[in-house]
Amino acid sequence: MSLDFIIIGAGAAGLSSAIYAAKDGHSVRIYDKLHHFIQNDEDSYPIGLNPRGINVLKDLDPDLVLYSFIKNETPIEGWSIYQAGNDKPFVNFESGTTIGATRGGVVYQLYEYAKKFDNIKFFLNQKLMTFDIENKTLEFEDQDSKEINEVDASDSRIIASDGVWSKVRRETHQYLINLGKEELSPQGEIHNWGSSFRLLFSRDNPDTLLNPTRHHIFSGLYVAVVKNDIKKWVVSLQINENTKEKFLLSEDDNEENIDSLKNYVQNKSPLVLKLINSKSKNNDDDENNEAEYHHFFQRRTFSGAVVIPNKLNYDEFILFLGDSAHSVNPATGEGINSALEDAYIFKQTLEQNKKNDYNNLFQKYNDIRLHDVQCLSKYAKYLLDGWNANPTERLARTCTTIGLQLGKKLGIVGETWNDKSFGSSADKVTPYSVIYKTFQKQTRLLLPFNRLLCKIIVPLWSIRYLLLIFVSAVIAKIFIYPLLSSLI
């Protein structure tokens, strides 16, 4: 029995699930609002492919063409974390299992591979406008002609991989609310990041002291190589929605904003400012890379939300994959990896469901995958809460992370989430639910203890000068004044 799949959204989850469906003999139609898949690296953002995602690319393409593209990108030896204004890391986290790339680069390679299949048809430049679940019809608008194309999905199954702000998920949620069946909705909790990201780029092969095989995390800056062959670096600036530095969100590249941007980066890390300003080792460039600062204000910002799903399917009509189902935040390092794994689980479900003519295909997928991605999203929510926490809570969480690393070195604590996700032991891919359960056990006592400790330390630190004066006065009264009196 052959099925007809309509896939909405041609990202990593949509393309890889399309390939698996096509290999299983099914017909696939992919709709996306993009005009094309040739994407400049400056229109994308840096990602890390860990063994979870890499293994799926190997499975998708036994000839390893997909993997060879990834293999030639930058291996990530680890992450170095810095304090603001300090160019020496205070924490290093080792990896050796993860490869740096860009989302756009990976998606383009998947697209090129998907084009080889005759039973995959692409409909690009098509924006989803309406989704009538009752009558099983979709309307797409051609982005150039503005012509509306109606698609009959009554004999098809829909895979929604249309991103964190998924229109399919929202329409399904509203439809079920109207029916009084909200408990069947795929939409669970949605937590806005509360911040966005904007990118600065170095010249090719700049002169820098930063290690290109490591990713560098400063306060509000994420710095990494995105093109291994030319050693091009990206600086991702995290911008809080309530930021006082409004110029970071501006589209006006006037001299005042450019000077403010330079000062902002300088205060975060002089080493990063030098990286952006540095001339290429290969060419004689203009001084200080001035054009790049102008480009910054012309680039888009990336934002998102953490989505904790309630379900991953609606009956046997719609299946949700990738960000449309369980979007996370960049700090997890699992966005594209979990999307690729979604497709692999979909492949397994296809194989297991053949005998009963795929009658319970989407429900079986939900039963297998839901708990695992819920645990991933809950961990992402923990990290998101840390982003937006007050100074006391942030300090408590930092102390907890450092405490776990120290505990691991002393043999008190086993492998952490980071170790099993993209660290030195990530080669053995572990389900998110198992890693999350370990994380909960490891932090159950340590985090509350650090919260209590920090509630005491932070107020004392804020009045440290008054405390110093008070202690000095007490010492003087008890020891120094009597000594002076005896001498007089």
C-alpha cells in the first residue's frame, strides 16, 4: 500500500522525513514559502551536529554523500566560557563528538539529495494561507503572482514541519477548541524566548587568537567558525527584548549606532572586536571591516519559543515534526538534531506499520516519540528560565553547573546532560527522557542548596563596602583603639 504525504515546510525534519517516505515507496509533495534553497551563510545561523543528528544523515544516505559534507565542516573540540570583558575562559567544556555547520548548509544538502527521488515533488514559493481541517483542504499563495492554489488533502496525510510558529499547529488547536476537544490538541505550553539573535561576521581567515576548533561563549555573544575551508567566524549577539541597547534592534546603520555596536562588543570582549576588525591573512582589506558593521543593521533577527507538546498528531491526518512539534532554544544544542531524529523515528514507525496498512501510523509515532521530546522541551524550558532569571537565580544555576562539573571530576557525579548530548560521551546516543531523568536527580538537592546560598551571598555582596567599613570599625574598636590607648 502506497500513501500520499503532503509535507508543509522544507526544513531538516520535513526533507529528511520526505526522503524516508520516498524510500518506502510513498509519494510526497513538499510545500514551502522559500523561492530556493541556495542560502548565503549570512542568512542562516551556526549549529552543532552531534552524533544523534550525524547518525541520521548516515542512515538517510548509505553512500555517505550527506555525511561527507558535514565531515568537511569544523569539528568542535569543546566550548570555552568567558566572563564579560575577560579574554581568558573560566570554564572549558570538552566535546570532540560534535561538528559545527549552519542550518542553511545542512538543509541545502538534504534538498539536493531529496531531488534525486522521482516520487518527491517540490512546490516552492508557496505560502500556506488557510487550512480547512473539516474539509481537508489547504490554500497556498504564490509569493510572486499572489495566485491562490487550493490543495485537496482528503486522500493524503499531512506532515507539518512548518517551524516554531506553525500555522498548521495553530489552526489544529483552534479547530479542536471549537469542537470542545482541547485535550486532543497538539499545542501544549509555548514559552517565548524573550530575546532574539543577530549576526556579525569576520573576514575570511582573520588573524585571531581564538581557537577555531572551539566555540566561545561570552556574556551575550556566541562566537564560532562557520566555514571551515576559509575560517570565517560568526558572532551571534543575543538581544533581550527589554534591552536598553535599542540600537541592537535598529535597521538604521548610522554612525552613532555603529559606534554603539563597536563599544558594546568591546565591553563584552576586546578579543571579539579585534576578530571582527581583523584583516584577512590572505588579502589587503580596508581598515576595521567597516562594511560589516553596516551589514549588521540590514540583517534579520532570529527569535523563537520553547514548545512543550501535548500530542504529536491529530488522528491519522496530521503529524507534527521538528520545531512545529517541540521547538527548543539554542542553548540545548539539540534543535536540528532532534528534528533529524524525528524523521528517523518516523522511518521506524513506517517499517513497523506496514503489516496493518499504516492504519495507526501517526498514533504509533506519537506513542513512541512524545515522552522523549517532552523531556527535551522541559530541559529547554529550564535553560530558558535561566536566560530570563534574576541575578540571584542565574548565579545559583551557574554554581550548579560548575558544581556538577567538579562533582564529575571527583567521581561523585556521573555523566551530565551536556556529556551525553554533545560532550565526550555523546557517541552513545541516549534518549532524551533518560538524560533528563539523570539531570533531575543530579540537580534535585544541588540547585535548591545553591539557591539558598546565593540568596545569602548576593545581598551581602551588594553591600560589601558597607560590611567592610563595619568590620573595620569593629576591629578598630576591639583591638586598635585599646592598643593606642595603652601606648598613650
